[in-house]
Amino acid sequence: MADFVSENKVVFSEKFDSKIEHGFVDERKMSRIDDLLDSDSDIVLSVGKQLELEADNTIKYRTCGWPKTAALLLSEYICLAVLSFPYSFSVLGLVPGLILTYVMAGFVVYTSLIVCEFCLRHPEVKDVCDIGQLIFWGKDWAWYFTAAMFVLNNNFIQGFHTLVGAKYLNTMTGGGLCTVSFTAIVAAISLACSIPRTFSTLATLATGSVFFTFLSLLLATIFAGIEGHPAKYPSLGNPTIYAVPAAGTSFIDGMNAFLNISYILIGQLTIPSFMAEMREPRDFPKALYATTAIELVVFTLVGVIVYVYTGTNYNVAPAFGALSNEVYKKVSFSFMIPTLIFLGVLYGSVSARFVFFRVFAGTRHKAEHTLLGWLSWIGLLTATWIIAFIIAEVIPFFSDLLSLMSSVFDSFFGFIFWGVAYLRMRRAEHGPAFWHTRGWRGWCGAAANVVIIVIGLFMLTVGTYASVQSIVDGYRQASFGGVFSCASNGL
């Protein structure tokens, strides 16, 4: 441990060589924003030193190159939730829907680069909770608040995929079992798949997940185009397509559609965890740009084509439900199964390693195969999947659950945190009046990040109100199944 603690409480001020290729972190001094945190693990180590320290470990963590990181990011973004784009376009209209999609993607890329810069300044951070404490002046409450939001966000995502897994099984079997049983089966399978302990191993699974998701989305899009008509046609007339929102569209509906788009695009929460296991974190922008280009093509094509063929009046979320041919529906939905399992597995693993790394920091149980280490790891995963099962049964709906997660969690992890992080980093580099000393770049950067913080606060307040009101309206109209209900939720 001598090497590990030798630089404790020393302010890290190292000049990183060369620019991030295609990125924005240049050859300036990478000033830290604060002193270190209080735990034994909060020692400032360069990435090279961390690699050196784990060289003899049986379980190595910094093993991912940027292609594997790109696979992990793609597995986050190219998922079942993509099939809520047709729903969002049906509410917002094609033109506003596409504009919001690309504007949100721009915000996500910009704030992701802020996360990247922050992680390069602080290579000791392991996850977003460390960042939360650093940007809010090292306060303990900031760490605990971020940790609670972090774990809850991941649990909700696990619950969402457990819910949709049960929806799939009900669709395939025509309600062959109680929905609660199907939900438990999906949670148990996901638990078993969560056991690998490194992201390098999960990245291999992520590649397969992305491949099958592409097939599922491609089939759903093709089937929507070649069908004679959508499901339930002609009970609601011919499919209606709107370039702008239809007359009478409520604010609640519009806000929920926007939050659905935001949820799919926002994924900055896991970036610190991914970068903490990269051999060369400065390569992260390569993974980011590759992922963004692919996801925008997929989101645009799937959202527009499926919406055009199903219209506003026959739209269902997820869009598999708009397919009238049962074979088409079941075949395209089936290729989504690897992603339904894997994405929940990814977030369960992120939560479990968050606790595991802190409990076993500096011990052999983290770096070696020990009975206590593996039992603790499996126990943590089991706890996350039990919580996910409960969430799936208590909140049994699709689009409104996406909107609620977006407003409560993405407001912080997609906007507020990174606006504050930018302001703190520039203050550390250029002083309290950095917007003045840096000239027009300082003013533009400060203004842009204040806007980012305001957007996050808007999503947190107005967005949460809209999400909750939509849920209340849905229960009032009996649009959802009951809590822990055996009733089928199949498409």
C-alpha cells in the first residue's frame, strides 16, 4: 500500500500530453477543482500508476479500449426504448420531434465531453458519486445524495427491462402465466447474467446485444412498411401523420413525449464508470462520436418510418404493438430479448460494483477470486434485482415510466451536474471571474452551461409534474394494469 498512499492529499496537476483526438481536451494544465475526498481510496493516481498497481492482480479492471467502450455505450442507446420514438413523433409532430432529437443529441455530446474532461482531471474517480461530491465542494451530503439518485436510477432501469421482459413473455404465450411469475422469471435470468465482474467481459456481451437490437429494429421497421395496415385498422380511420403537433395536444402529452426522447439520448451517468476501466481514457471521445453518429441514424430512420406507416391514431409504445401481423410482431420482438436482458444486467452491474468497490477497496477480495468476494458480489446483485422486480410490479407501464425516470434522474445526470462541473473547472483554471478573463469564450461557455442547468431544473420540476399527472390520469382512465396483477400486459 505504500505506493498507493504516497501521494495522498497532493493536488494533482499534470499536463496531459497531446490533444484528445477529435476531442476538446487540449494541452493546457489539467487543474483539479478541489482537494481529495476523505476515504482511503481517494488517492490521486495517474492512469499509468493504476495500471501498474493492478498488473499482478487476477482480476484486472482497466482493460477496455475505446471500441469496447463504444459497444457499451451503444448497448445503452440502441435499445427497446428506441421504439418509443414513433410515439414521441406522433405527439410532437415529425418536424418538432426531429428538431428536439438532434438538439438533445448536441447537448448530450457537449455535456459528455465535459464529463470526459472532468474524469481526466480526476483519474481517481470511480463513478458519478465521486464527481457529485467533488463538484459540490466536497460535501458529504452531496456524495450521499448522488449515491441515492445513482442507485435508484439504475434500479428503475432494471425494473423497466424486467417489466418489458414480462410483456414479451405475455405476448409470446398469450398470457400463459401470471404476469408476476413472468416478471420473476425475467429478474432471475437477468441476475444469472449479471455475474461477470468486469466491463471488459460485459463489452463482449454488449456487442451481441447491439447486433440483435439492430435486427429487431430493422425487422420492426420493414414489417411496418410492408404490412397492409397497422393493428386495429380501420377502427380509427386511415393513419394520420402530422408534421406539427395536432390541434388539442395537451402540455402533459407534449412534455411526456419530450421526456421520452430525452431518456433515450441521455446516458452520461455511466461514463465515469466506463472511463474508470479504460486503458486510455483520453480515447473516450472516439467512442462517443462513433456512438452518436450511429444512434442518430437509427433513431431517425426507425422513428420516422414506423410513424409514417402507423400514424398518430394507431401508434403504440413500444411500436411492436402497432404491427397487425402476429408473426411479424413476435419475430421482431424476439430479437430484442438479448437487449432486454443485457441492459438491465449492465445497470445492475454498475450499481453492484459501486458498493463492492467501496466495501472491499484495498483488499484481496476486490482483485482476487475469493469466496467472500464472490458471495458478496452475488448478494449485491440479488438485492438490485429484487428491487427491480418490485418496481416492475408497482409501476407497470411503459412510456410514463420512461418519462418519470427522465424527469427525476436525467435532469441531474444529463444536465445539472455537468453545467456545475463546467463552471467549477473553469473557475479552478481561470479564477472566480473566469467568464471575464477568458473573453468571449468565457462568456459563451458560462452562459451555455447556465442554460444547461436551467434546462435540468425545468425537467426536474415541470417534467416531474407532467409525468406524475400522466400516471394519475392513466390510472383514472384504467389504462394500466394493477399492482402485482396477474393480468396479461402483452402487446
